[in-house]
Amino acid sequence: MGSAASWPAIIAGAFVAAAVSLVLLALGSGLGFAAISPWPGHGVAATTFAVTTAIWLIVMQWVSSGVGGYITGRLRTRWIGTHTHEVFFRDTAHGLVMWAVATVLVAAAAAASVSAVVEGGAHAVGAAAQGNAIGAYGVDKLFRAGPAAVGDQGLGDARSEAAHIVANSLSTGTVSDSDISYLVELVALRTGSSRADAQKRVDEFVATMQDAVIKAKADADAARKAAAEAAIYTALSMLVGAFIASAAAALGGHLRDEHYL
């Protein structure tokens, strides 16, 4: 007695579902990139983008699983002399197996695009380098000389020491009072400004660096939450896809038997 599984139909439906998934994924990525913008006041909000992404994932699973399941049901081998309840179970099982094979195919295709992750890492390194450049600029601005500036002797050492203080504050999250007082003395000495003006410069500089740290932590927390939401949405969409694939395969098999001559 042959196997009850029609593997040619399952594989054919899985390839169709995987192809439709990739097409819809590319379309959704294009629409998503068109909807976001780095400019303030332009593009959709982060919450709206997350919601639309979740909806698109569900639609993508719905369409691809439905098409693949229907193809599997219509192409599977007809079971002669089998009870209708058993036929229904086998059809839904075929749809579920097709969905599993298609999911593995899409996951393999996603893993093959690891070069995109590497490219993203390169962009992250570039962003970090840009952040270092901004910090260097802030130190330069801190020691920007005025008309009454003293000579530049020891200016390089002062900047290096200030940069070390900034690096330590970024790691600890605070700037100690002794470091602030020391920076005020350095700025007053190297720029020729009054102590009050030096204090103002240091306070503004420290506030700017602390704001940058707070923003970086907020961005990291937002990214963490977005990743968690994306994982939940992906799991839910996959469950929807499994159900749709099973139902579509049952429908396709029923229509095939109904029109079988």
C-alpha cells in the first residue's frame, strides 16, 4: 500500500508558497522604506510602522499559505475508497506539511542573505565613527579660543584629558563634581575666559553629552521593544499561515474530488 502523503503536491505547493512569500516580502519592504524618512516631520510614526508591519506579515502569510495550500490540495493524489473524514484530515495535514516545508525554504533564503547583516554591521561601525567625530568636535568646541586666549602650550594634552573624562562619563553615566571643577579650570586657563564663562561652557558641554547618552539608551530600549514585538507578530502570522494552509488544502482537495472524472 502506497504512502498517504502526496509529496510531489506538497513540494510543488511549498515552492509556490515560498515564491509568493518572497514577492510579498520584497513588496512590503519597498513600501516600508518608502513610508519612513530620516527627516523630522516626514514619514510615518514608529508605532504606525510597527502596526503596518504586523498587518503585512499576517497578509503575507495568509496569501502565500492560501495559494500554496490550494495548489497542494488540487495536485494531490486522489484517495479512492477513503472515508470523507479521513480525506478531510489528510487534506488539512497536506496543507500543514506544505506550510512547514515552505517555512523552511523561506528561512533558508533569509539565512542566505547574511551579507545584508554584515553590511548593516558596517553601517553601524560607520555610525559609531560618526559619533566619535561628534565627540571630538565637542571637545574642540569646548577649548575654542577667544580673543584673550593664552598660548596653545599644553592645549593638546588638555583636550586629550578632557576626552578621557568624557569617555569615563559615557561609561558611568555621570560626571563627578571634581571632574567638572577640573574641566572649568582647564577651560579658563586654556581659553583665557573668566571662570563664570568657563563654568557655562562646561555645563553646556556636560549637558549635551548626558543628553546624548540618554538618547542612545532610549534608542536601544526602543530597538529592544521593536525586536520583541516583531518576534511576537512573526509567530502569530506563522500560526495564521498554518491554519490558512490547512484550510486551503482541504478546499483544494474537495474541489479536486468533486470535479474528478
